[in-house]
Amino acid sequence: MASDWMQEGKCKDLPPALFFPSDGVGVDVARKICAECPVKLECLEYALYHRIDHGVWGGASERERRRILRRRRIAAESSLLD
């Protein structure tokens, strides 16, 4: 299954609320958990692919994921012009 990686995440036995913080301190707590996660990249790519708007995924906040998507879109558009 495509989401089998989820069973390897450091977050799997933690309360989901930790990854849906309402402030910057909560984002930092979630990032620290994600920092050592063996499936951090898979998690981030999952959130990017599914355009998940809320929470910390793969160590990235909502704002950071929007920036990543914007950079990827710009890179793809510029490669079409080459």
C-alpha cells in the first residue's frame, strides 16, 4: 500500500494534536519529532502531493509546504521555457 511508510513514523503512537499546533511553539515541538523520523521525506511528499493544508508534515509547516510547492511550480514552468 502507498502509505505503508506511515507505520514507520515517529508520530504513529503520539497524539495527532501535536502535529496540528495553534502556535509557533507547537510547530517547533512537531519539527523536533520529525527531525529524527526515518520517513520524514515520504511524509512531506505525501502532504505535498495531497495538498494537505494543515499541520506539520515531514517537518514542514503549512507555510513551508506552500513555499516548496511554489518553488517547484516555478522550476517546472522555467524548464518548459528552456
